Amino acid sequence: DAGVTQSPTHLIKTRGQHVTLRCSPISGHKSVSWYQQVLGQGPQFIFQYYEKEERGRGNFPDRFSARQFPNYSSELNVNALLLGDSALYLCASRLKAEAFFGQGTRLTVV
Amino acid sequence: QKEVEQDPGPLSVPEGAIVSLNCTYSNSAFQYFMWYRQYSRKGPELLMYTYSSGNKEDGRFTAQVDKSSKYISLFIRDSQPSDSATYLCAMSLNDYKLSFGAGTTVTVRA
């Protein structure tokens, strides 16, 4: 079975631009969460979606938004990129309490 | 005070030694506890998952949860150079967001 897949794997953007990151969960998993991991720190929760509805949001500005599609895949959008948005963005797929992560998208803002 | 505290290390041990990792937490409502292994620039890989207090063993890995002390541990027996990675503890109330420690960097010397 395929695990959690994320695309793209790497991305370089300029300050002020917009970015869209994509995630496909493990087959049968209806919950998708997004995390931001800055170098040297643990992942920080951004959003959780379940059955296409937002279940929770972390302490991130409104520049961050997400959605989940009928096939349970998800997109994370970030507007007006700042240098501080440079990080590894992780998607997690959950069936119950265990969370499985994708390989992440490394975003560099220059 | 951070919700989850984890000593970032680094921790260096000789091959074959026992690696001992631990985290403390402040939220007594946490019920689900996980340990992840993360290689450089990769997504976290779920190693161990435990619910509530007690011990769980899986091969060379043993996870312990002491809810009365708000303390969790991971032990790696017969450590190998391939165990060199960053180890992240994570916990959650239910199937909602995960709260992570900062991660401990481990090097196993051949």
C-alpha cells in the first residue's frame, strides 16, 4: 500500500508569492493534518481536516489556509510568503490515533 | 513552559549500547503517546504508539509511559549505526493534533 504522498518535494519561492502544497493520505484514511517543521524544532500543528471539514487550526496567521477534497486529498495554501515561512511542511494521515507522515515538502522563501 | 519538553542532545553512543530517550509533558489529559524517527530532511517515521500508561515492546524498541509523572521514555537496545537519527516524541488528547517535543539527535558510533 502507498503511504502518504506529498508534492512537490522541494520548492523555492520569492517573498510575497503564493504557494500550494498537496497531500494524498493513505487509502482509507479520512483525516489529514498539516504541520510546519522549522530546522531544529519539532513539527507544529497547522490544520486538521476530517471528512472535508476543518476540525482544528493551530496558531498560524490567516495567510495559511487548507482544504480537503472528496477523495480525502488535501491542499495547503500560503499567501504573501515571508522568509520565516521557510520550513519543511508535513502532511499526516490518520485512521485512528496513530499518525503517519509523508516525506514533506521543503519550502525555501528567498 | 512548553507543553512537551525533550532534551535535544546531541546523544552519542557506541554501537551495541542502549539508547535512552525521554520526554516530559504538562497536559495530564494526553492519552496517546508516539515516538517517531526522523532522518535528515525526511518525514517522521512512526516507531512506537502507546495508549495510556504502561510498557510496549517491539523488537529492539521499548516505550514506557508513566502518566502519574507525566514522563515517557523510549529505549533502543543493541543500537546500530542505522539508528542514527533524530527521535521525536509526540502526544495527543485523541485523534486531534499532535504536540511534539523538539527532538533528540542520536549518533551511534561504529
